[in-house]
Amino acid sequence: SLAAMARAVAGLSHAPAYLLVDGNDRPPVHCPCQLIVKGDATALSIAAASIVAKVARDAMMRRLAVHYPHYGFETNVGYAVQHHLQALAVHGASPAHRVSFAPVREA
């Protein structure tokens, strides 16, 4: 989300001189930005950041799987696969689930 991007930028130890943003919405930051639709396909730094973010997210999901074993986070990494949807229907949402995830709202 744009707010998450702004929090991430605010948390950096050094203020960035310039941001490349994958998408067409400018985050609320105090530095120049270049918006690039499908930036992960055209900008190497955006593609690399996307990979780093995916690896970090997958590691976080494996840690959450230890605390919430019913959901299969270690294999589905939070995606709406059949086992995950079934676990939501049976167990409801865990505190780790995002309310913005439609199946969580429905559960």
C-alpha cells in the first residue's frame, strides 16, 4: 500500500534522493519519485527489490506457520489456495491474517 511504502521510506537510516515506484500511484513521501507501471519488468532495481521482498515474506510466513500450523503458511505462504481457504472456513482467521484479504473478511 502507499502508506506502507511511506512508512518504509520514513524508516530508512538515510533519506533517499529519488524513488522508483512500481505502479502509477505516488506514495506520500518527501522526495522525487518516478512511477513505472510494470516496473519489475523494466527496471532492474525494482525487479531485485521485488525478489528480496518475496524472499523476506516467505521467511516470515514460515515463522508464522510455527505459531499457526492449521493454515499451511509454510507451503502456501498466505496465498488463497484450497487448503488455506478450507482452514479459514474451519478455524477462522488468525491474528496474522490481513483483513484486506477477501477470504479473511468472508471468514
